Amino acid sequence: MSRKVAELEGVVKRYESGEDELTVLSGVDFGVERGEFVTVMGPSGCGKTTMLNILGLLDEPTEGTVRLDGKDATDLTEKERTLARRESIGFVFQDFYLIPTLTAEENVDVPTAFSGGSGGRARELLETVGLGDRVDHYPDELSGGQKQRVALARSLVNSPGVLLADEPTGNLDKETSDSVLDEIRRICDDGVGVVAVTHDEKLTEYSDRDVRLDEGEVRRTGKVTE
């Protein structure tokens, strides 16, 4: 049986809101394997982004267990969490978060700044996502789709086992969205586990499995478990 590259078990997340307590996630069980593309969908406020943040070690569960590549990551220190994110997790967001004063290649190299650089991997990744002729361009010289491809390349520069995407096509038109999804599918086919939180039904045409979250609970999974 294949080991999951990232996993939540019985995860509960509560926030204090004045005198009240808000439960955002209620006992969520979830996992993604290498090479698997999973979409997480549901209405606004259902806990999708919170779930993604906990899976990516950006937030901590109130209860439950988080595993990364089969190892318990629930109680890591902040320093250990930062290192684990750097080594094992890639992130892609709806807003590209590119640094405007850096070229495409320099933006892709940012996650390796404290480890001596990528040794040319940034340029290779940009060529892989079809931007070999844009490595020296600045963000304001790139289209929305090109910026998202730079963000994809940046998320892969440290060779993560899992890629977490929050509305990766939210700012893109249909044609550009299709192109970016083709790239995400290719990344997945290369053995990276992909989890995409989205409202865009288009992503389900590319994914291996679809998870529906509602009121902080996994209500349904589709495709491979049907």
C-alpha cells in the first residue's frame, strides 16, 4: 500500500471568538499520495483554506494528527515546521506573490536563497513550464498565465513531495486556466502529490479524486472511491 505524502487524521480546528468558540474543522480525515491530484471543494467558509494551511504546516490543529511523508508533524517546533515546509511542501496561490524587482528566474530561486541557490534548477523549471524565453523578464512584463507558471516553477524548486494550491486558476481566463492545469497535471504525473482548494469545477476534469467539504467535515469523495 502506497504511503501518503501528506495526511490529516481526526483533525479539529477551533478558534476563540470573544466568548464564543468557532469550530472550523470537525474531525477531518484526509490524505494525498505521490502522483495523485486531489481537488477540495465546498462553499465559502466551509474550512477549505484552513485544511490546506494545516496540511502545509502553516497552522496547527486543535486536535488530531498531521503527517508528512508518513512522519508525525503535529508537534514540530516552529523552526522544524519551517524546515519541513522548505524541504517537502510547495505552495501556489491565487495571487502569484512574485517580487516585482526580481526576474522570473530570480523569483523561482527565492526559496533557495538560504541554501546557496538552486544551481540552475530555476532556469530548468522555467523551461519545463514553457517560459525558457522569459527567464530574464520581470513580473510586469508577464501575462497572468505566465506569472502563475513562474509561481508553479518556484513551488517546485526544492523538489517537494506535495504541492498545495489555493485557487490556482482564480485569476485566469479559461484558455490560460487550461494551460496552467495542464502543467499541474504534468507535475502530478512526475510523482508530486497535488492538493488544490478551489471553487472552479474545471479542476475536477484534471484531478484523480474530488473531496467535498461542508461545515468543516468531509461529506463526499469522488472518482477513485466511487
